Amino acid sequence: MAYTLLIVEDNADIARLIRLHVQDLGCDADIAADGFEALEMFQRGQYQLVILDLMLPGMDGLSVCKQLRTSEPYVPILMLTSKSSEQERVLGLETGADDYVTKPFSIPELMARIKSQLRRISALQADSEDAAPILRSGALLIDTARRSVRVGDQEVALTAREFDLLKHFASHPGRVFSRMQLLEQVWGYHYEGYEHTVNSHINRLRAKIEPDPARPHYILTVWGVGYRFCENTP
């Protein structure tokens, strides 16, 4: 499948260099020079991956990322930045980025990260085709086609990442997942040091779907190991 990427980078030389190399991967690519242009292009086009610089004129990359995460369908975001502190990396991931590359970067590393995200896109598409359209557990109903969730009579608003995490759990009831496994299988991210990203997403998810988040019915903690989805939820 031919993918189309959106490159959001205000340095024209870097943007053209990235586009040249993704074209070598058989992908098309458009370039946006600032955050506002990026949002306009994203709304008009159909992109499978966004390569997003953090430092942009007008609207910074974190703000763009937040806006993109309110849009459907879910599109992976690979964030570029000259800031290399752990706090900045975590902030990018918490905002919704799927991966993070620090400038200056090597082209082979960047291409490896892009190819990893493209493989993840293909895997998610295959999972969507194979998944049951409706997943139920107690009062919880997950419509995988509409990407909607209801608890009893109430529809619950989830972010795209929260939905993917819940769907992953509900598709494997009883199976225990470590934080690293969840990072790899839901985030497509396989680097140590970001397990707390999983914790924060699960805490937010519990706050939205659990009758009592302090005593969860659906997403259970397996101490010292990770989390599992309850098989028999009342």
C-alpha cells in the first residue's frame, strides 16, 4: 500500500530532505511550514503518518498534536525536536505522539522509526479487519467499527489512544500484559523509561469507565507484573 505522509517542519531544507527519503520508501509526502497550515492540510488530505516538529512558528508542535488527537481517524505522529530532556520526550508522548526523534538525527534512524510506524499502521488495519465489531463486558459496550464506548446508557468520550488501549484489553480478556508489552502493542513504542505513560492512560481510562476507579471491575492490576482485563465482569 502507498502511504501519504504529512511533514510539519519550518526548516525547508530538513523538510525537503525528509520528503526525499520517504519517497525512497515508496511514500508520498506533503510539507507544512507551520502549525496552522498543518491543521488545514490535515483536514483536507488523507494522511497515514504525521512527522511533526515541536518548535514551529505560530502554533507549536504540542498544540498541533493535541488538535490532531481530537480528529478521526487515528493517525500516528512521529515528533521531531531539538529538545532532548526526558521531560520533553515524555510530554510529547503524553500529548499523543507515537514516537520521538531528537535533533540532530541520523537519516537511517529516522527512516527506521518511520518504517516501524508504517508496519504498525498495517498491523492495526489487519487487527481492525479481524476484530469482532462489538465487544461486551458487563455494562461496558465497545463498538470497534464506530470507535465508540458506552457504559450502561451513557456514551463515554475516549481519546484515540484510550480507545485503542481499551480495545486491546477487551480483545484479550484474562491475559496479563506488562507495561512494556502495552507500549509495544498499543503504542508501537519499545523503549524503556516510559512505562508511566501506560499508568497515566490506564488511570484516565479507569476514571471514565469504572463505577469506582479505586476498585476497578474491568482493568485490573496484577501487582509486580502489569494489568489484565477481567473475564467475568458483573
